Amino acid sequence: MFGYIRPLVPQMLVCENELYRAIYCGLCRAMGKHTGCASRFTLSYDFVFLCAFRSAVERVSFTVEKHRCPVHPFKARAMANDNPVFTYAAGAAAILNAAKLADDAADESGRKRAAARLLSPAAKSIRKRAAGLDMLAESVQTRLTELSALESDGCASLDEPARVFGDLLGNIFAHGLTGNEERLSRTVGAAVGRFIYVADAADDAAEDAKSGTYNPILRLYADLDPASLFETKTVMDHTGRAHTKPRLRTDIAESIYTAALGDLIRLQNALELIDFSRCQKETAGIVKNTAYLGLPSELRRVLALPD
């Protein structure tokens, strides 16, 4: 995935932020164990959210201990211990990343295609270690093939490719669950997937306009001069540093943000139907903070809209 699913850290309780960091480091450690050290480089915040969400739904508590890691060898860090949620997330990440790289190697051009071809052998090796998830792998590949076809055809709709990627994430969030938990998890995953697709398209719009790469937002406004779609804006990155770069015009950005709010509302409505009283309190806080505060804030950051 793409790393757009983050909590709003300033609004988190200290205990929630500590557990979130421990889940991040714990998932990294678990990926090294289950799908190989190379897979750790594919870790994203999106899969940290998946772990927190599945933990809440399946009522799997995180226990935390201090361990050392290759990136921070001199000081032990708090890490959530391995559990079934981490095992599943590591396998799902391996499947998605391997399939996405194969898709990019076939469909993209330039540096992105070259990078995908270079990394594909390692991704396939990682994918082989994701045991017992063949049905999930098949569904992921089916959705990516469908998405690739839409993009190859130059689909002039943002909703349609976003729906396909939403279906893909819905399958990942719901795989292995049953009953009401499966239905709600699929709804949450689908909303998250649509959000990620829209955020990524908005984030890449200026670069795609320059390179001529397909972007559904550019296709929506194909009757306009591409240069007229952008304004030079100051954008904050995740470290709080300001960068000046071309971003979508404010009126277009506001339109995209308003449309994306529908997915966020569907996500929040699904969360209201989940019983969080029986899960770890801090985990529930992470999930709710991300859904209610982090996602809207992240999309406004990508669109260079004021909070």
C-alpha cells in the first residue's frame, strides 16, 4: 500500500502513541521472521492500521517487550510481540507487494518499470513465504488485473478504479473472518482502499501530468490544459518540513476532498457497529483516531488544503 493511513499523533494519548510505535516495530520484526528480512523494507503505515484493526476485531491483545533491531542496534526498542495478526499482515503485505510490482513491471514505463523489474525477483521470493493465503493471492491478482485494464483503457472516472482498489483492500481486511465481523471488516477495508487510491492519485497528479502517466484525476479534466490544473503551494511533509511544489488547484482539491468524505463516513459508520469494549483500549483508540482524525488530516495535507 502507499502509507497514507496514519493516526493524528498530536491527538493521541501517550499510551496509544507508545503502542502504535510498538506495533510498527513489532510488525517489522514479524515480517523479517515470516517473510524474510527483505520484506521489512516494504513496511507501510497502512499495514500497521490493518494490524490494529484486526487486533480489535479479533480481540487479540498486544504484549510489548524491548528488542534490538538492525536499524537501531545500540538501543533496545519497545516492540509488540509476534501474534496471529502479525503473521497474517506479513503474508498479506508480501502478496500485495509482489503482485503490485509484477503489475508495474508489465504496465509502467521509465524508472518505475525498471525499478519494478529489478525488485520483482526479491518480491516473488518473499511471496513464497506467505503460506496458506492462496485464495487471498488469487483475489488480489484478480483485482489488480481489473485495475490495470481500467488504467490501460484510460478510464475517465475516479470512482471506478477507486472501487476496484477498495474491493481489493476489502478482501484483505476481511480474509479469514466470518459473519458480522467479516461484513464490517470488508466495509472498512473497501473504504480505506478507495481513500488510498484517491489520495495517491491526488498526490501524484502533478508528476503524472509531467510524465504523461495515466492518472484518473487528469482524465477527469482532460478537456482543460494540464498546466491550468495546478498551483504552486507550500506542502508539509510527514516530518513537518515545508516544501513548495505544484499541487492541484484549490477548487479541484476541495471537490476531491468533499467526494472522499463519503468514504470516510462509510468507514466511520462501520466502526460504530464494532464492539470495541472487548479489545485492548489503546488499540481501539488507535483505530478511531486514525479513522476520525488521521485520514481527513492526511488527505488535506496531500491536497495542500488548510486544516
